[in-house]
Amino acid sequence: MATLHNIVIKPLVTEKSSAAYQLRKEYAFQVAVNATKHDVREALQKLFGVTVTRVRTMQMRRNEVVRGRTRGKTEAWKKAIVTLKDGDSIAVFEG
């Protein structure tokens, strides 16, 4: 794999991911399509200095998009839902 920032692309802060954080302390990230669970775990532990206890990944399919007369498709991407050890947190999701 490449660098840590190429594995973890960005945090996903949505209403649904915020609710998951509030209820179950789960964080959602967009990750590289070819990243494995092990790669995601190592990258998050090195980037944020936390202990990851569980990683779940899912492939997000392409969607058809219509903008006016133009039809197209979005890119396929990968989502990772991460659970941390009790007491650990990531500042991006706080407040």
C-alpha cells in the first residue's frame, strides 16, 4: 500500500455516522478501494494514536446520476466503520 493518507481518504461526518458515534462510538471513514481491514487498522492507529478494536468494511456501488440532460455514474468507493478501545476518541468527530 501507499502512505497512510492514501489509505484513509477522509472521515464521513453525516447524520447517520454521527448517530452511530453517539450510540455505539463507531467512526466512519472513506478508505482506498484496495485497502484491507488490517491496512485501515494500522493507518488509523498511526495517524490518530488510538487503539482500534474492530474494523468493518463495505464496498459502496456506483450510482446513476442525472443532472439536467446529462446522465452519468458516480465512482465506486469503500467505507470503513471503526470501533475504538474505551476511552479513545478522534477529534474530528467531537463536537
